[in-house]
Amino acid sequence: MVKKTVRCPNCGKTTEIFGQPGEIKKVVCSSCFTEGKVTFEKTTYDSNAAIEVSALRKEYGELVAVNDISFKVKIGEVFAFLGPNGAGKTTTVEMIENIRQPTRGNIRILGKSIKTSFDDVKERIGILPQEFHSFERLTVRETLFYFSSLYKTNADIDGIINAMDLKDEENKLYKDLSGGLKQRVGVAISLVNNPEIVFLDEPSTGLDPKARREVWEVIASLRKKGKTVFLTTHYMEEAEFLADHIAIIHKGKIIAEGSLDELINKYGEGSVLRIKDCKSKEVINILQRSGFEVKKEKNGDIAVKIDYKERIIEVLSILKHECVEYGTIDIRRSNLEEIFLKLTGAKLSEADS
Amino acid sequence: MNFKFIKTDLKLGIRSWLRSKGTVFWTILFPILLIMIFGAIFSGVDEVSYDLVVQNLDEDADEDSFSASFITILKESGVFNVKEINKNTDMDEYLKDEDISTGLQIPEDFDEKLELYFVDQNVSINLTYFYDPTDSNTLGVVRSIIAGILDEFNNQMTQSKNVVGIDDKSILGQEFEFIDFFVPGMIGFTIMTSMVYGSIERNTKYRKDGILRKLLTMPVTRAEWILSKMLFMLFLSFISTFVIMLVGVLVWGLNFHINIFFFIIVICTSFMFSGLGMIIGRFVKEEETADMAGGAITFPMMFLAGTFFPLEQMPEFLQAIAQVLPLYYVNEGLRNAMIYANLEKTLYFTSFVIVFAVVFFLVGVFLTKWKED
């Protein structure tokens, strides 16, 4: 059932009317009795999309925190929503989770509009809020049991404990766990209803590198189980390691979107092979004649852009054939940090602070 | 209604509470400690003697007079260090000058009226009891002992309890001691603090920890959440009330009247102060600041609402303030229900407690938001 508010063209009185998508309903103004028809548009949605966001906007007075953004998250993928602190990531994810009210825009989760059907959606999603801390004096098992009691489905607590590698900690109090284990429990809590979509808001923030890596392994295991993961992060390595699809948000706008390869090819330099301490002055011309994009850098290194991996062997063959003497060779791929720098003029880590 | 969740929340809430030794201490042992300390201070009459100034104005006073006999009984009680002053001394001035807080004046017609009593049994005589309202240490105790001695004197002299009485304005009845007054106040105070701080914790710490955000995305309604938490808070209220009463009975030999109003007041007080905590948590969002705000409201209320000493001992303007404090109605309601068994006053105070509970709780629920702006 969809609600529509219509204004009488004759007297201006507004009336609320309910109908099904695709239905045309007759409406009579209760004030001037003018008759008219209201069409409830058929809503179409992508059946492959776990989440669809269109023209989403959030304003706080004069400040536009999220500026008319649109994107889709496919079923079964890890979607990384990457951006510095204050870019609008958490505001966006909290609007999708129905925690915050959007100024305008539409959000569909598993084909259902959250404006009208969020109660149905709740049973099918699991959420780890940012900086989440559970009840300190409950054990891991009790915590999972507590949150599972909210759902209609009976959770397989033992299965979740094993899957999250929490067997040794199941009887420890939450307060006695390390930061990494707490986050792992947080992820485990988000799985108690066996959700189709898992939202993880900055799951590794504040963790040491080892604990962060453990959380990444857990997230990677969710993808293997076929879950859709919506991951917000300000760590580019996290997005690079985990994501099938990445959207970069900056100052409330999505500035780039695609798979890692797509982003690197579109916005980065691709892969670059660097020849260090090269003795030959002719090598640049030789490589250029073979169709390579080559340039000499300030430190004397010769940088050769590699479009696809077979061309690495081609470069090495040319160097061998021409008997070029050189020190070392280094092959480097563009990363998200460079893409962010190129798109915004600032480093992701600097924009963060 | 998700009863599975409500049951789990209550069960795990109690388990979690029992694991926090600090919280258990503040909820149960601290009030017991206070009762023991205050009870010992105010009720240790057997080992202590009190200064009592006695002025005999009786015109017929001589060695065989009733007034002289009464003074002898006072002296022989072993409780009082009796200091007699002559008829011309101003009692008020003397007490101030000597820094003594209690005095007893025997009226001019004491013997005459007692003799008259044997002819006309409608005659009655009142002694005047002088006291310093600021000295709460001795006030109630001395008054109670004099009343006890008078009972005995009346019995011996006239076989009646009604001939010689005390003329003063203290509210404390003759048969009650300070500890009777104190225990209901302690119950009110304990429920107030655990409800206010418990509610503040749920509304600030849980918000900071993301628990409220998480619940918002889970299939639980605000009504189910509040109901489950209130069941837990009621458990806390009754457990602490029970323990305080148990100590009162076992240590101080108190007798309580347990009636429906006692339960109504305990339940309504729990709702009332949970609501107050919600209101505080709504406006002061930082956990530490909210705790301080809770203290700023509950601490003065504890002293001003007649928890530890009768309102009559306070200056009039403070008594007027007490009349608007919800804890005052809780304390007085509990005293009248549990101790004095005064139905009329119990009804009066209970009705105020119910109104406060409804208003505070509804405003608290209305103001508490899960959803962010």
C-alpha cells in the first residue's frame, strides 16, 4: 500500500489517499467536491539489487551532509562506501538503516521501500553500528542469545560462534575481550537472524593492524557465505582488500564508483613499471617505438605505463634484446589513495584529519 | 508483544546486574550501611545520658509533692543528667546560655491538678518540653524517653495514661523512634537513586555505545523495550526495599504494616524516578554530565524531602520547597503506610505519588527518542 498526498486544483485542499502501485483511484475533494483521478505509479526495481538508493539528500540547516546521491548494491557483493571522516558515510548508512530521516530521496532494501516496509526489512538485515559496544557484563554467548531473542527465527548460536571463531571466548564477559574480539562479537551479533544483508559501519576503526586483519577475514568469510555486505570505511586498504564494488564519497557527493580495477583504470595511472639506474639513453625511444607510454621522472627513473600484464614481459624482452643495463625494476599499481588525491586534490588520510 | 525478548531481557539484566559488584553495593549494601550508621547514632540511648534541664514551677512543691516525685523518677531513670533551675530563671535563655538542647517545665498547678484529678477525672496537665530543633541527635530520643517515663508516672500515680502529657509541637508520636522515621525515607531515597541513575545509563551510555541505534534496526518496539526495562527496575526496587526492611526488622526490631498502598508507592516511585532519569537523559546527552545532573537533582532532594530528619526541623522556607518535591510525598506516603498506619494520610500522599509518577513517566517516554535527527 502506498500513500499519496494530492492537492485539489480548485480549492488547494490536500488529501491523503492510499493505493497499490499501478492502481488508478478516483478522488473527490472533501471541501469543494471537485472530482479527479490519482495514479499510483508502478514502481520498478532491480531484482539483482540488494540496496537501491536514489537522489538521497540530508540537510542540517544550511549544511548539506549528503547531496543527492544514488547508487546500487548488488546481491552477494561486498560494497565499500569509502571516504574520509565527515564525508557523509555514516549519515548515508544511517539513513539506509532507517536510523536517520532523509531530507528527501528513496531507499529500497531487497525491493522494499524503507519508508513503508522497514518492519519487514528488519528481519532480513543485520547491522553493526559505528563504535558499537555491547552489554559489558554479559558473556559472548549470552550476548548473542539476548539479541537473537528479538527475532522470529531461532538463531544457530553455536554455528555463529564457530563461524566467527569465538569458541574460546564464548563464556568470557564482553568487557574482558580485546578490541578485535569485541568487533568480531559485534559482527556475530549482526548475524543472529541469518540476514541477507549485513551493514558494517567502520568495523575496524581504532583496532591495531593485527586485529584489523582478523576483522577483514571475518568480513571476507561473509562474502563466501553469499551475504551482501555494506561496508563503510575510511581505510583504503580495507576497501581494496575486501570490496567488489567501491563508492568514494567526499563532501556528501559520490565522486567515483566501480570495482577496484575500474577505478584504477579510469582514474589512476594503471600499473607502472619503473626502470631504475638505467644506463641507456636510447631506451625511452626504443620503448616508445614499441607503443609504450614512457616518461623520465625527476629522479632519473624511467616510468613505463603497463596497460595489461602481458606487456610487462614485452618490456623485459626489449630491455634484454637491446642489452640495456639497469639497476632494478619495480612494478607498481595505482591505489585508491592516488585516485582520491587525483579527484579531490587531497590525500585520503589528510582529509580524514 | 515479544515476550521472548522481555523474558530474556529481564533474566540477562538481573544476571548482568549481579555481576557488577559496585552496582550491587550501591543498590543494597550502601543503604544497609546507612541504616546501621544512622540507626546506631540515633538509637544508642542505653549507653548515653542526655542533659535535661528541669524547672519546677509547682507552687505546692515540697519533698512529698507529685512534682518532686516526678523529678526523682527522671533522675533515677539513669538516662538523664538532670539540672534543676529555680522558678525565676528564664528557661529559653538558660538553655541557650548553657548550650543544652532539651528542657522540661513543670507547671505551677501540677500538684493541685493532680489532686483534683482524684475528684474530677477530666482534669489533665501538660508539661512543657523545650527543644532545639537543630539538634536532631537528641530531639526525638529525649522526647520519646520523657514520654515513656510519663506513661509510667501516670500509671503509678493515677492508673491512667491521660492525666499528664507533654505540650510541644513535634510531629513524632510517642511510640515511634528515629529509626522508624528513617527506614521509609531510606527506601524512598534508594529507589530514587537506582531509578534515576539506571534510567540515565540506559539513555546516555546505551546511546553512546550504539545499542539504541542497533535496537532501532531490530524488530523491537519502544514499548517492549521500556516494559522489559521497567520490569527489571521494579525487581531492583523491591529487592532493595526488601533488604532494607529485613535489616530494620532483624537489627532494630521494627514492625511494618504491609498493605496495598506500600506496593503502590514502591511501584509508582520506580516509574516516577525512571521518568525523571529519562527526562535528564534527553537533555544532557553526555554520560558523565548526565550523572552529574542526576546528582544535582537527587542529592538536594534527599536532604530537603525529609529523608533523614523531620521536615519540621527545617526553616519554614525549606519546608515550603519540600512540598513540591516528589520524594517528600514518597517518604511521607511510605511512613504513613508502613509505620504510622494512618490510612487518611496514606491516601493523601499516595495520590500525589501516583500523579507525579504518571506525569514524570509519560513526559520521560515522550521525550525519549531512539531515532537521530
